[in-house]
Amino acid sequence: MDQFAQNYVDRFMADLTAKNPGEKEFHQAVKEVLESVAPYIVEHPYLMDLKIMERIAEPERIIIFRVPWLDDEGEVQVNRGYRVQCSSAIGPYKGGIRFHPSVNLSIMKFLAFEQTFKNSLTTLPMGAAKGGSDFNPKGKSDNEVMRFCQSFMTELQRHIGPDTDVPAGDIGVGGREIGYMFGQYKRLRDEFTGVLTGKGITWGGSPLRPEATGYGTCYFASAMLATKGDSYEGKEVVISGSGNVAQYAAQKALQLGAKVMTMSDSNGFIYDPDGIDEEKLAYIMELKNIFRGRIREYADKYSGAQYFPNERPWKIKCDIAMPCATQNELNEEEAKTLVANGCICVAEGANMPCTPEAIEVFQKARLLYSPGKASNAGGVATSGLEMTQNSIRLKWTREEVDQNLKRIMTDIHEACLKYGTEEDGYVNYVKGANIAGFIKVAEAMMAHGLV
Ligand code: NDP
């Protein structure tokens, strides 16, 4: 980056941090995008004059609200709800809802900001938002989760709608939570519409939506590997997380001929040197989705496997690493270990799981590395396909959705190649994804005038 562009980044970040103090995840996400797009922006000075990036980094609207609910003991509980509506430049706001005790304004803003570029990359007409609450669904009864979801939606419903803002799931929000929120929306508004995605298949959901983020991440990684004439076949894969994204990333990796070695949760990881096959994965899905158990129970059931409490899986030797749990879960040291162990590809299933220092290690080592906003975009893309099916009141087959998903992931990969290929041929997927995502949003903003 030349000095002029660097000065622009420095000035921008100084203003942003002063205006949004303490929001470290938000600062991190903005800086990453800015460093990629600054050279493009300074080459197109009208983007600077119109303050396009400054406007994207200021959410269009932030809603923060009280969520009171009664627990099973009859005691009053109070949580905080959020919806950050970042950009409606290219379509209705769209993005997941996260229920996790760590949720705060910084995390909501970082996720909504990232979503802007991700949704733009999908080629579908979707703006960007993110929402959630510091509510922890872990250890709560179904009735408690239902009461919480109803209270959360009682406020949120004022701010969303099928042509306004269409939330989906994220950490801690799966089919159960979407069902309770949809039920409450329908009851309050007396409307059966596509206001949420990730719905059940019998009431407006799309085939393959649960699988889409994990599958899409593998499709994207396959496209990266193909640039080297390589594939998943015979590769050893290390995956973090054991939730929605991790489960289906593991399933697709297996289908593509890889050996999956690890999965994790927030308490530790399991390593199975024999590989987590289809049958073992089915056990994990049942354990996590139905019994809401912990990943350590895997090592009790399969004696060949080891459980590492309070550790992350990146020390396990592998060819492909897929961080699929949460933000900042893979740091510089762990990145160095992966590189030293011969890893050739890192495909992010989660949002911002690698720290900036880790990304630098991967890029310096010339690894195939994809940021989540490119490789995990299959989830929101399939949410977009769910919206389309709801609008035309039809349901496509699993095969049709899968074909669309593959096409979208290939298109995103192509866009990254177009804007991210460097002089020596190395593909900087971060740069490619950020610039491609930015251009489309910027063009729409210019067309709409100063709004
Ligand atoms: P789930 O809630 O289904 O699973 C999350 C997994 O990550 C669980 O195994 C959880 O463990 C683990 N985890 C959560 N927080 C932490 C933490 N602080 N440290 C270590 N492990 C943690 O969520 P998803 O699979 O839906 O989401 C995973 C990631 O993918 C997130 O970054 C999300 O934003 C991103 N994403 C999700 C999409 C989707 O379609 N669902 C779309 C695009 C991105 P535990 O059970 O202990 O909480």
C-alpha cells in the first residue's frame, strides 16, 4: 500500500476508534476491510469524496432493547437484545441472530459490517444486519428458550419484515429458536411471510439451508484447491466447533473423500486418529442437536479418541484447517504451528476466526487462505434462495438448491480471483473478497444519493 493510502487508513481508523471506543472486534473487522480496499478507494477519489466507506462503517440503524422473561422457577430474568442494521444498499437487511453470553455491541457491529461485504459477494440482492442477545441457551429448558424467543421477537417484530429485514440463525440460534421466533412473529403480525430464514422444511424452509454454510465452505475450499490441481480426496482435515457449520463442513469433507480428525466446543476438542466417519458424525449430530451434550462425551464413546480440555485443535497435523466455531479462535502461534505441520489450506467456516496476525502468517507462507465472508457465504446465499422460494411460493428440490449453492460459491471464488490475484500469481482472497464486495455496495450507494 502506498503512503497516501496508508495515511487514509490511519486517519480513518483514528476517527473510528475515537467514535466507537472499546469496540475491539468492530475495529478489527473494519481495519481488515479498509486495508484491502484503501488502494482501490484512493485510485477512485470520488469514493473518498462521497465518504462511501465512512458511511458503511456507520450502521444505518442500531436497535437495543430489553428482553424480560420468566424462568422455570418463576423468577424474572432480563437480557439485552440487539439488531444492527448496517446496510440496505443492495436489498433488505439480512443476517443472523446470535444468542451467546459474549454478545455485545462490538460483536454485533463487527458481524453486521462483515455481512455487508459477504451478502454483496453472494450476487443476491441482500443488504446486511446482525442481531442477538447475551442470553445463553445452554442449560435452559425448551420452555425457557421458548419464552425468551417470544419476548425477544415481541420487540424485534417492529423492526423487521420480509421486505425490510430478514433475520436467520447464528451461534445458539438453530431450528428450534427460529421456530419459536417465527411463531411469535406470525401471532403478533397475523402474517405468514418469509420474515425469517432457516425455517423448518414443512413451514417455508429451504432444502439444504441447515447444510449450506458447511457445504459451501467445502465447495469454496475445493475451488481454492483446484487452482493447485488438488482436492479434498485423501486429505486430513482439522475442524473446530461442533455446531451447525462444523457438522456440515465435516459431512461434506467426508463426502469429498477427506479424513476428519477433530471437532471441538467451548470446553475443549476431540482428536480421533482413525477419523470421524459418517457414523461417528451422526453420533455427534445427535449428541449436540438433540441431547445438547458436550463434545468430550465423544471420547467416552470411542476409545480410540482423545479429549483435550480447554485446548483448541490447531496443534493436530493436517492438510486442511477449517475453523468453524467463533471469532478470534486461531492466533498467530497456532497459525505458525499449522504451517510448520504442512497445512496447505485454511478455509474459514466461522466469521473472523483467525486473528489478523494469524492471517499474516498464512499469507506470508503463501497458503490457500479464505476469509469467512467469502467461504462461509453459502449460508446466507441459501437464505437468499429461501427468500426467493417464499416469494414465489414454491419449494425447490435439494438438488436444485445444491446446484445454485455450488454456482454461487464458484462465482464468489471467481470474484476473489479477479480482484485478489497478485503480480506473482498468489491469490489474496481477503483482498479479492473485500474489493469485490465493496464495489457493488458502493455503486448502489452512489445511485441512491446521499441517504
Ligand atoms: P452453533 O451455535 O451451531 O455452534 C457454535 C460452535 O462453536 C459450538 O460448537 C460452540 O461450542 C462453539 N463455540 C461458540 N463459542 C465459542 C467460544 N467462545 N470458544 C470456543 N468455541 C465456541 O453456531 P454456528 O455453527 O451456526 O456458527 C459457527 C460460526 O459460523 C460463527 O462464527 C457464525 O457466525 C458463523 N456462521 C454461521 C452461519 C450459519 O449459517 N449458521 C453462516 C455464516 C457464518 P459450545 O457448544 O460449547 O457453545
